Amino acid sequence: MSEKETKPIRWGMVGGGRGSQIGYIHRSAALRDNTFELVTGAFDIDPERGRGFGVDLGLDERRSYPDYRAMFAEESTGADGIEAVSIATPNNTHFEICKAALEHGLHVVCEKPLCFTVAEALELKALAQARGLIVGVTYGYAGHQMIEQARAMVKNGDLGEIRIVNLQFAHGFHSAPVEEQNPSTRWRVDPKFAGPSYVLGDVGTHPLYISEVILPHLKIKRLMCVRQSFVKSRAPLEDNAVTLMEYDNGAIANVWSSAVNAGSMHGQKIRIVGSKASIEWWDERPNQLSYEIQGEPVRILERGMDYLYPQARLDDRIGGGHPEGLFEAWANLYRRFGLAINGSRGLAPEGIENLVFPGIDAGLEGVRWVENCVRSADQGGVWVDYG
């Protein structure tokens, strides 16, 4: 995919201010390839603190706004106003901010979940399509290059018929009630801010989206889910959940979503089992993909090597043997967001139709999956048709 020379996309942020880890990675990723230029922001619920943070970033004080409404109203009118905005705020604000941005003609990159209900997600999708706007969702781990290798291996039949999909994102950092001392965790276990789930939406949707990238031909037919609040004060939100799924081709899957897997650093793994071979990816070793053919020694495929499929080398930033990590993965996604935005404006490079990135449909499907999981769990863990 050859790229046309384009100016950086004028870009703003809502949230992600001082002390925000997620805000820092958004800025680092967006600015890495000069695809975006940060020109404005409404960074904090405290206007003065947000203004000071914007000035510290080098922004004009007049373009560091007290809230997103003021920013959208002002920035959507001027010739040098923003063209896109990233939303890095608590879950309960995503829908209203995203909707307002689209109504002001802005492309959007939103933290997940995109919103709380399928109805809201469909409303955002219709609005984005009507305005010709791109909505990206930051399933950041999908930017790792070996995910593209796995996708190509499945497409080319290296695994044979897909039978079993094992997904997990099960860390241990919230195995105790850390939210009592940590405000950044406290809102995640409060239904008013987090929505209808904790770990299903917060961690479970990450490997779910990766599985959708690798296995785009598989569609969920039905699922069942059970969820627990092992730290009792978190109820009704879960800190652990297990979901079983059946696909339309007869394959099966399970998803373990957890914040109480004591001793685990991250624990995000994807294993795909076919009739001929299996592959496994672990986000703590993101530059490697395990390729296991029945009856043969295990092969460890490494990022950046010539034996990989071409799709897995498109985002190479440095040669094989040099480790790349989460910041590079996010930068890969932001570069793809930028390509999609430019494509929507008639500045599409060749091959834009093959661009893989978590867009509005990825956000919709994440919300749909959580909604179905909660529906199953709240009925006692019964099988429900996926809809």
C-alpha cells in the first residue's frame, strides 16, 4: 500500500490529561508517524487543570478548552479547526461525546466501549455513515504485527479447518479491592461510570476483537456466560467471567475475562486450533507466534522476518530481533486510522480497501458481545442466541 503525501490531520483530545496513562499512549501513538497534529484539547474535568496541562503540551492557551462542547463548537468552524478527535474519558461519557463529535463533522477515535447498548452503537454507526466519517476504537493490541501473520495463516489454510478458539485476558492486579485507594480503578467497578459490566467490557473485548481480525469468516451463533464478583463490594459488576461460544461453522470458543487471576501480569492469550495445526499468541511476548503442527516440533515465528507473510511485515519499524511493544502497536493503529480518514476525504492510497483496523463495526460488536454475555449471565448462565 503506497501512501500519498498528506498534511497531518489536525487533531484534538477529550480527556487523557495530567496523570492519565491512556492519554499518554494516545498522544505518543498519534504523533509517532506525523499522521496527526495535536492542536487542541479539553483534557480535564477541572478546566484550570486542563488548561494548564494543554499549555504544558505546547498548545495555545486559547485552544485548551474547559469542556468538549466548547471545543467542538469553536473548532468545527474555523479554517484551521480540528478534523478529528480522540475520546479518553470514563465509559459513561463515550456515547454523548462521540455523538457530539460526529454531529460537528469530526472523525473520532474512541476508547472502548464505544457506548453501553447496541441501540446506541447503531445510532452512532448511522450518524457516521450519513456524514462520511470514520470512527476508530482503540483495541490497541490488534496493532501488533503477529496478529496479521495469524490472520494470513488462517486465510491461507495453514491451520486447516478451525475447530477451537481459546481466548483469555486474565490479569491479577485487582485480586484485592485496590479501588479503595485508587480512583482510576474505582470508576471501573461503579455501574454509573463503567456500565453493565467490568471485566467483560474492560478486558474480554480485547481478545474478542483480535479473534475477529484473525477469523473474520467465523460468526457467533450463540453463547452462554457466567460471571462472579469475587471481591464482593464490586457486585453487581463482575471481576471474573467465563463465556462459551458456538460459531456458525460448528467451531467452539471460550473467553476467560478476569482481574483476579492472582500472580498474572497480563494473561492475554489467543490460541486457535485447526484440523492440521494450532497457533498461539501471548501479549507479554508480542513479537512471537507459536506455530504447532501435529507431529512436528513447535515453531516460534518471530516478528520482522522474511519468512512471514507480506501482510505481517507492512508495519515493520525496525528489523527482526529488535523488540517492538505496545507503543508501536498503538502507533500502527493510529497510522491506519489516519489512512482511513484520508481515504474518506478522497486522499486514499492504493490498497486502502485492504486496510484492517477497529472501526465502528468493531465497536458495535464489542458492545453486542457484552450485552449478550450480561443477558446470559443474568438469567443464570443459559445459552442465548446471539443477536
